[in-house]
Amino acid sequence: PLTAITNTTLLTCTNKHDVFEVSSGDHLYKYGNAGASDTKRKFTSSSSIEFDGSGDYIDIYGNNRAVQRFQSANDFTIEGWWLFDAITTRIPLISYGTGINGSPRHESNWNLYHYSGNLNFGKYDGSSSTIITKGWAPSTDTWYHIAVTRSSGSLRMFIDGTQIGTTESSNTVVYAQANDTDADPIRLGQTVMANTTYNLNGYAQDVRVTFGLARYTSNFTPSTSTFKA
């Protein structure tokens, strides 16, 4: 986007109503009707991303698969704001991979999702799933800050800055299996579990994944403005 410089009196080229990548490179791809929205958003200084529950998702491709896999004992933070238009059976938030063909089923590598009154975070190793589950019953039309962190092998889940459930001992529970590929993206709004694809019907804003750092290890106050980095 353009920057206001000395003597600027009008600046309108703001890329509104689009989802775009501010860093260099061609890493972000939109599918279905996924796009920017000002209808429902947590912060009015930017747009949210709308997913209509029917094939909408966004893929973000990185250049370091070993990092994205959250390998043994690596610290990390996954966080963002989500609003649900519908509470469906399984609500996908963010995952890694398009789904791995394994025995006995096809699943995303790791994923964060809501299912049957629980916030779940887990991985699929090509033959079985390992899932950490914490009780949480969201409502529709409400913005929630959702975060998962791992610090020195301790995994925690937070809703609106408050930890839900107990701290889990987690070293290798959320890394991807050896047969994933460099082409696997981080995916927003869709996940694959037990051979079935699930789509988000709602909105996301300010989603951030931090590799190598657990930003929260105890209760905290979520940011009251959009992230700067």
C-alpha cells in the first residue's frame, strides 16, 4: 500500500476488500469465496476474512517445512480472533496440510478445531491421531481470541486470554508425519479428518503463527488492536 508523504492531501489506494500478502513472494492463495469483509470484524482498522462454510479456505505456503511441522520440543504459538456464524459438528480454525493419505484414513497433519463442546489440537502420523481436548462451548456471533502455545514441552490452550483445562506435557504430539511434502500449506478455514472435509462458517482476523516462541504461558489480556508484526 502507498504511504502518505510530505504534502499528501488525498490517499485512496488502500487495497481494501481484499486479502493480500504484504511480504514479498507468492505464498497466499484464496479458494472459493474466501475474502475480506467489513461486515463483521474485531478491529475496524482492518478487514476480517469471511468463510461461508462451503469450500472457502486460504492456503499459506512457507519455505521451511521442518519449522511448520512443530517438531520435537519446539516452542510455538498459534493465535487469532474467530467468530462463528454457525456452530457445526466440527469447526476448523487452522491446520497444516491438505490432508495426508494414510492407513486407515485421510487427515490434515496438525489442526486446531472445535468439536462437540471441545477445543481440540492434534496431529495425524499417517496411521493414528493424537488429540489434546479441552472443554469449551462457543456461541455464534461472538468474537473469541483463541490461542495454543507450547513452552519447553508444556502445551496450553487459551480462550480470551484465560487458560482452559490443565497444562499438557507435549514434546512430539503435534508434529507432522515423515511423508508430508514441501508443498503442504498452512490452511485457514478448512481441515480434513477421518476422510471428511470440514469448512468454517464464520470469520477470522489477525491470525498469527509464531515458530520458536511461546508468547503466552499464563493468563493474559489479548491485544486490543491489530498486530503490527
